[in-house]
Amino acid sequence: MNDAALEATGLRKSYGGAEVLRGVDLSVPRGECFGLLGPNGAGKTTTLRLCLGLIAPQGGEARLLGHPVPREARVARERVGVVPQFDNLDPDFTVAENLVVYGRYFGLGEAAIETRIPRLLEFAGLAGRAGAKITALSGGMKRRLTLARALVNDPELLFMDEPTTGLDPQARHLIWERLRQLTQEGRTIVLTTHAMEEAERLCARVLILDGGRVIALGSPRELIAAHIEPQVLEVHGAGLEAWLATARTLAPRVEHAGETAFCYAADAAPLLADLAGRSDLVYLHRPANLEDVFLKLTGRDLRD
Amino acid sequence: MLRFVSVWRRNFLVWRKLFVASVLGNLADPLIMLFGLGYGLGALLPSVEGMSYIAFFAAGSLCSATMYTASFESMFSAFSRMHGQKTWDAILYAPLVIDDVVAGEIVWAASKAWLTGSTILAVIALFGFAASPLALLALPVAFLVGLAFSSVGLVMTVLARGWDFFSFYMTLVLTPMIMISGVFFPAERLPGPVLAAAKLLPLWHGVELARPLVAGRLPAHALLHLGVLVIYALAGCAAAMVFARRRFSE
């Protein structure tokens, strides 16, 4: 009996001859907030759909809360909640009706759902809005209601596909706060996101996917330490081209992308000394973060 | 096994909230047709198959209105839930599978169609065109007609890539079917091959069951007609599930 909330080995999936996943392994212990990162088209959503048992892999297997999926997906999903990337709330219903109708899909009785509604609305910051129409809600409120809907069956594991995309900072912080609360309650969260800052803040471990393969796995701090020098200087300005040669002698790694040079170094002092007093260059000095790792591993080229 | 009921109840709740517009849309059209054509055209005709034209047309109208309600609900409404609102996607995160959703949609569309059929039957009875309590047996017939057309309609829905797709089915299948199935005039007047084609389609069998029942007689070959409707319902449902599974495994 293993205690992983989610476990997948060698997942393969292709659509019309194009391989989307080329053998993905992952294991998420119970109670962890796990991040699934990758550029567009890396296979994140396909991985989520396979783990939920919505589609079948061509190779490999997945176990969701101990149940092999898709074979026992129905049973497994009784204890799972999903917050999809695009809101699909029922526009014909009020806030409360959305929760009631959704609870019925889990076989919950009317009375059981009704008693949960006030707590769910409170949690989602929607107290007093039970009778509001979906069309009257802001984007942030819809996202929070979708989160409340995903919790209607009191799930052990929550899948969240880009939960804060398009939200303002207030709404984003509220969602983060709630996700922390949910992990503290012992629930497992599997999160996909393009916001590296979000992954760094929330996730105990992240997995970076590119071209259908796992290219990195570990805690954000471990990944930063393993792949990137701790100090970063972002430099731009009219004198950049001429300065690049100097930069390469002062920093072990310099990436030149468009109008900006990214200088990575263990010690930023020589760079800072050289830049001090220059009027033709502007710089930003900051610690290395997960986004630097992500860009180093997946490249700076656009993905569509 | 009964998971599909929660899908049915979802649609029922929407219907209850939009009750007036929905009922008006489903009933006004067929009733205007029934009385307009029935009395208007009926005044020019002596009698059809031994009954007044309006009584003849009433049973046909019951079946065709049921067919239209089932088809609209299983195509346009279901497609908007599946494609536009992504309601089906949300349902599939819960412990339901696509077969449950398909079954729920088909039974729901058939229920809504049954309501149209039974209301028309009530109007027919109110105006004295129903000859005996045998007409009550037209109620289960209406449900079966609803099931047959909901199942076929849902096949169209899970195959559709856009709204245009339904116009082909409406124009090329349903409109000709209504003309050759004995709704407006006795199908026996049609040329042999056309009548033979009508006998392969579900609407003709529905009319063959409903018309005698409304006129107070037991229909001939009732088992055959029921069998054809059941086959359409079951085959349509199976096909809809197969195509829906394919669509949702992408």
C-alpha cells in the first residue's frame, strides 16, 4: 500500500501521430502542493486529463488516490476536486444553485449540500452572494466560486489548472491564501501555472515539463541552487552592445536576449562596481528565481 | 447506474427557471398550426379517413411537435451545453462518465418532448377531438417518439463541429420526413417508393400509433410500430455514446 495521492509512470500520449507525452513519471505524496510547469504545448493539460482518468494513455499507468485510472476513475474522482483553466460555471443558475447542482453529481443529498454552502461561500469570499447570478460576478468571483464548487465533495486532492491567470493582485492573493489553508488541512494540490512566482510561493516541489518529457523535478529552492547562479543583473540601455564583452569577464554566464543582458553570478559585486556611475546602462539587481531556471531549461524562444 | 439522473435534474432546473418562454416556444407553434390549418384547410375538406380534418391532423401534429421539441432540445440546447458553456466538461470532473451525460441528455430531451406531446393531447381532448380514454395511450407513445428523436438528435450533436451542421439535418431529414409520414395527409396517397421510405423512418410509426388511439381505436401492427421506435431510440443512444466517447477522448 503506497501513500502517494497521485502516481504516474511512463505516461505516453499522442494525437494524430504527434507525441504529446513521451514517458512522464510523477509521484505526489499526500498533503503536498505540487506544481506542474512547462511552456504552452509542453503537455501539462494532457497530463492532468490522464491523471483524472478523462482520457487513456497509450503507454504507462496512473493511480489517483490509489485507484488505477481510467479504469477506476469514477471511484477515484469521488474524492477529487477540479478547478479548470476556463470557467465553466452554469450561467443559468445562481451562485448557490451552481453548488447544489454540482453536489448532486457526486451523489450528495440536498440537505448535505445545503449545510455545506454557507461554509463554502465563506471560504470563497462570497458570503451573502448565494442568490447572485453568475453574469453579475467579476472574473475573480467566478474563479473563487469555481474553487468552492471543486470543494463541494470535500476532496482529498485538488487539481488546479492555472487558477490565477487573469486575476488582479487582490484576487490572486486571496486564492493563494486559500490554497495554503487547504494544504494545511492536509489536502493534496496539483497545480499548473505559468506564474513562476506563484509556483515558488506555493509549491513544495515542482516538475518542469517540456516537449512531453520531465526536464526537472525538485523544490523551487533546490532547482534554483542546482541550475542558476544566485545573483542576477538585468542590464539594458544604449551602451549594452559595447559593454557585453566586459560583462562576460565579470559574470560566469551572460544571456543576451533582445535589448537586455541577463548576467548570472555568485558574486554580483564586480558587475555592480563596473556599472556604478554609468549613464548609458540601466540595471536591476535581484536574487535568482524559478523563472530564471525555467527560461534556462526551456529556452527563451516563443512557444505557441 | 442512475448517475444520469443528476444530469436530467440539472436541465430540469434550468427549464423550471425559464418555464414561460420555454413552454410558449414549444407549444404556441404547433397549436397555431393545428387550429390554423385544421379549421382553415379543414373547411375545404369533407373528411379524411372518416374523421374531420382537424381531428385527423391533431394526432399528426402531436407527433410532429414532439419530434421537433426532442430534436431542438437534443441538438441546439445540448450542443450549447456541450460546446459553448462546457457544462459537460464540468460534469465529467465529477464521478460521471460521458455515457451518463449522453443518457441524461437523451432522457431529458425526451421528457421535454413528452410534455409538448401530452399538452397537445390535452388540448385535443379539451376541444373534443379525442374519442375515448384510449387516447391516454398516446402519452407513452409520445414519450417513445421523443426518445427516438432525442437519441438521433444527440448523435448529430456529438458529431457536430458547428451550428451549421444541424441545418442539414433539419432541412434534409426532418422537413421531408414530416411531409411523407402522414402528418398533414394520409401517407397512403404517396407514390410507392416514397411510402416505403416513410415506413423506414420513426415519425410514420409514431403517427400510425397515435392517430387510431386519438380516434378511439387500437392501432393495427402496434408491436411493429413500437419496435421500430424502440430500435431508433436504442440504436441512436448507442451511437451517440460511441461518438461522444470518441469526441471526449481527444
